[in-house]
Amino acid sequence: VLWAEKLAFAGFDQAFVQRAVGAILTLVGISGVLAQSFLVGPLVKKFGEKKLIVGGNFARVIAFGLIAAFPTALAAFISVPFMAIGGSIAFPALLALLTFFAPSDGRGHVIGLNQSVVALAAMISPLVGGFLFQYVDPNAPMIMAAILFLLATVISLNIFRFKAATPVPQIASQLAD
């Protein structure tokens, strides 16, 4: 909201800015729901989880990079679907791979650890973003997000070096017996 007030919608009426930010956040939600409902399954079948992690991270690089390069309302409306879709395909794929790599008796632990890291990031990100916004530049959080997702994309390329077997669901194996 602060970024939108200061950059994307600078000079606009406050009521308009609030409606516009609400519309952008609605677009994020709709894009995410549609991606998880209709894209994730077919994309996993076609490309696999590893490529979805890399692709989802890269989509977010594009989104934040576009916003950072062009801090305008138009750039925000164009990029938020990339942001939402990227996260909506990368996160489930990452969670699936975590369960594939974890031993069967440690999957709950791995999933819980992942959720703890996500929660920690959700607490730290606004603090860092607020600091960057206030003391560096109002566009600095978007630049930092683009850099961090680029770093995540590069790091996630290493995932192709590892082999993971898709776990056989317990229920399916019990029914077979």
C-alpha cells in the first residue's frame, strides 16, 4: 500500500488509491486461486515439480523486476498475476518435493520445518521491506524482492542434481494388500 501511494498512484485521491490497491490484491487472489485450481495439476504432469519450482521463482523475478523497473499502476496490474501464479505453482511443487526427499517417518517434521521457515520469512520481510522503503528508497523493497527471487531461481536450478522418488501413498499400498 505504501509503495502504491508513493509511486504507482502518486498524486491520486486516497480513496482511489485504496480501491486500486484492493483491486490489485483481488487480482492476486483470483490469479492464485485459478492457478492452483487449474494450472498446478496439468503443469506438474507435463513438466514435473522441479521445473515448476524454477519456473515459479522465475515468474516472480519477472513480476518484481517489472514493478521495480517501472513503478507504475500499469506495471503493477500486469505483474501481479505473474507474482501470484509463480507462487501458486512453486510452493505446492516445493512442498511435494520436500515430501519426496524426506523419509516416510519424517515427512511431517519436514513439512512443519518448511512452514516455520515460511512463517519466519513472513515476519522478517515486512521489517526489511519497511526499512528499505523508509531509509533507502520507496522502490527498494521491489528491487530487493527481484534480486532475492533471482537468487532463489539460480539456487533452485541445483535441484536437478538430486533424484527423488515419488512416494507411494500409504492408502493405495494398503488397498493393494
